[in-house]
Amino acid sequence: MFRNLGRPVLLVGCGGHATVLIETLRTSGAHVLAAVDNDLSKTGTTIAGVRIIGSDDVVFQHEPGGVLLVNGVGSVGRPVARKAVFDRFRKAGYNFATVVHPSAVIAADVELAEGAQVMAGVVIQPRSSVGMDTIVNTRAGIDHDGCIGAHVHIAPGATLCGNVTVGDECHIGAGATLIHGVQVAPHCVVGAGAVVLRPIASAGTYCGVPAKQRPD
């Protein structure tokens, strides 16, 4: 499902995550107009069959009301670069599409904020919410009453049990497990495969089973 289907899409950022988004958008019937990337060596090439037409500045050649943006910037840690793209263009009046793969299973009352991206095989259970510009990546699961902040990346295969809260600008690594009721403070990285058994009250990087803060 692609929300706001009435306008063509410009994809901002042309890495690996962008290729997955293009497939999802096509499956959902969206018209992907073109892509942009600040790596100018990519200009004039294609990504998954979509033309790359220049740097991010090319977006400003299109009126905000005429296109929707899709944030193609992925992350393997805190999503700083991704957030910067979203903030820049939102401040300039552009809107970001909310993108949902047709295979995702999402309860009817789930709230998805602007720019959220829900990828293939995801399950999101009732009374949950997903914040602006957040990625819930391939096969991740959010159980009932999950509250996920803005600019978060829930990486592939992560499992968030019921009543889990994740603060803004976190990265929850691939295959990580957050048990029922834990809260994760903003600006945290939970490592791949980590198991979070207790609330995380301060920013930092947490790894292992059970998850413990890694010294800086």
C-alpha cells in the first residue's frame, strides 16, 4: 500500500534500501518519477530501472504540491543522515509518502505517521503506533501497544513484544528482541541479536544477551 497515490514520487537517496522501496512502490501501483542522490557519479544512471537525475537539490525544481518524496536513505546505526533528509525537505514544504508493502500485516487501528516505511513480511499488532520517517524493516514484528518514535530503524527480523516503547532516533538491530513492557530511551542503538530484558534509560549502544551498555 502506498499512501497519497495521487502524486508521482521522487526517491531521495539511492543505496540498498532504495532498491527495496522501489520494488514496494511498484508493487503498490505508485508512479516513481525519478531518483536523486548527492553522489553525482550516479547521475545519469539508473537504480532498479529508475533514473537518477541529479543531487538532492534537484527536488527543488518540483513544486511541493506536485510530488511526494520517499526517503531512500537507510541506516546501520542511529539514522542521522536519514533524519537530515527528512527535516530538510519537510521544512521546505514537501511531504513524504507512507509506504507499506502489500505483504505486511497491520492491525486496523495502527497509526502510521508521515513517511513511515513498513517493509515485506512485517507484522504490527493492535493499538500500536509508528512515528514519522521510521523504518520497520523486513520481517520485523511489533506486538500490541507498541509505541515507536520518529526517525527509528527497526532492522530486519527484530522482535518487539507487547507494550514496548522505543524513543526517537533509535536503531534496533537485526534479530534483536525487546521483551514485554521495556522502554528504550531516545538516541540508542540496540545491537544485532541483543536481548533487552530491562528498560534502557539513557542514550548509548547496548549489545549482548542480556543487553548491556557498551563503553564508549
